[in-house]
Amino acid sequence: MFSPLYFSIAEIVLLLITTVPFIDVDLSPLSRSARLTIVHRMTVWRNLLAPFVNPRVEGMDPDSKALEEMMMLFYPQLALSHNITADEVKVFRKQAKHMFTNLYPSRPSTCVVQGHVFQHNGNSVKIYFIQHNKLDDWEDVDTPLILYLHGGGFVFGDIDLYDGVECDLSKRMNMLVIHVAFDLAPEHTVDKILVDITDVYQTLLYIDPNIHQRLIGMGDSSGGMLWIYLLQWMISNNISVPQGIVLHSPWPNLNFDYIDYSTRPMIYLTIDMMFKFRQLAIGEGKIWSNLSHEEKQKYSPIDGLYQGFPPLYITAGTRDICINEVYHMTDLAVNQGVQITLRVLEGMMHAYPLFHLWSAKAQCVQEDIHRWIKEKLHKFPLDTQSNLYKFC
């Protein structure tokens, strides 16, 4: 029998010979996703049998450690230079889509995706209706909805990247998902993005003034920040808030005052990248620290203003670069009477529930989220396809 060290060496040789050269080649019958799954499971077993081979991160479970190794092995580290050009942004978006579409759930043939355009006050915003097997009438007052605001630092993220995530969500929850394809930076600044999301919501309200009764909000990373802004906008305009909001590693605002500089984040989100995303989002020639209080409120949610928020389900990992931001936000919100379910998992990465294909812990949290959504939409019989009572 091989010792753990010999097992590791044999595994690496096998990966190099059989898998790595073909990871981005469409070979049959072994698909790219199948090859990734094989590599991941082999690396998990290596981490279980010989954890000393990769001791660089303590506290990570074998699944998460294997995912990080796989990302580092197969994909280039996402990065932006100090003088970002339009061509560089295009390349960055292509690389990000290439990586995440291989790690997120893929879109099945049974998923229906239909594009539409919402118009409000002369502004047009592309949205997509997404549902497993069929497409319910979203205007029907008996149709429960999930309104999804995607992440990507306001710079990347589109329907091609998120349709698999949202199709999987629709199938698990048996609900119609609305994807908002808001404008991206740097072609547009974040204040235009905020206009897009408020215009989408006002269009929904125009069709159904009581849409909040059948609506769950969801967003990851910068999409979580968009939901925080949207909730503050609703409350300031005396608009009823949805039944609940799910936030995966949300950015509370653009201040970044509580970033944990000692955290070793996943390779796809670094402190440097967050600051560059912010710079692209506020526009060329502007410096965040030099903006006035009024200007910052134009680009970002008001810091610490959570009174009147609906119940929140928040996820984050201890290796999340935003973990201190999430803790700070949660403390303030609880003190203002907001009901919060917080799921912080040891050793997990930024927006870890989106990588549930690679982590049993993330799968468990996803099932808990489905149970939570069902409780919030108790008026609607949701025949979910999950183990709703599994304890995480």
C-alpha cells in the first residue's frame, strides 16, 4: 500500500498526464465538468490522507482546500493592472466567465430562460425570467418570485455566467427567478446601476403593487450591496419590503472600513481587486476618500442604516475578505431590530454557497436557505426538491 506521500506524488503525476493538458479541451465522452469533478475528488482524498502536503491554510475543510487548489492549477489568477484599459476589462471578464462557468452549476436543457426589457422613465433594463421545466406568468399574484442581483464587483457578471446558478435555484425552490442584467462598470458608473435596479423594482410594482408579499430577494457579493441600497430606497419611499432577503458575502457599502487585511482570501477576490472594482464603479478621475458625504451616498448605501429591513439570511466564510464587514453589518442590523440568520462557516471562501457542487457544507447551507425561504413564503405551497429539514 502506498504511503500518503507516495499517494500524493502518484496523484500529481496522474493529473499532469491525463487531465491538466485537456482541462479546456472538449473531449468526449469525458466532459470538462466530469474531469474537474475527478480532479476535485482526488485532491480531496489527498487532503484527507496527507494534509501535510498542502498545510498552507489551517481550518479549511478538504473540499474547500481542494477547490482552491483546483482553481490555482487550472485557471490564471484574475488580476487588474493599476492603469486599467477597456481592453483589459474585456479580457478580465472573459477570464472570469471562463473560470466561474466551470465551477458554478451548468444550465440544464430543461431550464427555460426568456429575455425581456423593463422600461421606466425612459430607462431600459434587460431582465431574464428563469424557471425549471416551465415559465410561470410572473404577473400572476399567485406566482412567488426570487429577484436576483448578481455579483462581480459591478465589473463582470451576466446571464451566461449566472443562468446555471439561477436555474439550479429555480429547480430546488420550484420558483420563478428574475435575473437583472444591469449595466456594468466602467462603461457605466455605479449610480447608473442603482438607477437600473430601482427602475426594475418600480416596474414590478406597477404590475403588482403587492409584489412584496410573494417576493424573496437574493444577491451575492456586490449584488448584496445592491440589495442593501434597494431596501434603503424602498424604506425611504414608504414602499413595502420583500418577505426576506438572502445575501451571500454582501458588501454593506463601498467604504471597506472593516476589511480584514490578515485574511487570506480565495484567489479570485483580493483586497487590491476590491479597491480597483470600486474605482471602476465610481468613475475615472474620482477618488473615494476625496468624495463628499453626499457624493458617497450617491454611489453607496448609507452606512449602518438597517431599520425596517425584512428578515435577512446572510452567509460568509472565515476566509472571506468581507468577513469583518459582514460581522459589523450584522451587529448593527440586530441592534436595529432586524431578524438575521447568519451562517459563517470555518475555512470557507467568499460567496461559498455558489460553489455548492464542490462542498458538502455549502450544500447543507443551501438546503437550510430553501427551508428558510419556504418559511418566509408560507402563504405559497413550495414543493421544493431539497431535504428541507437537514440540520447544518
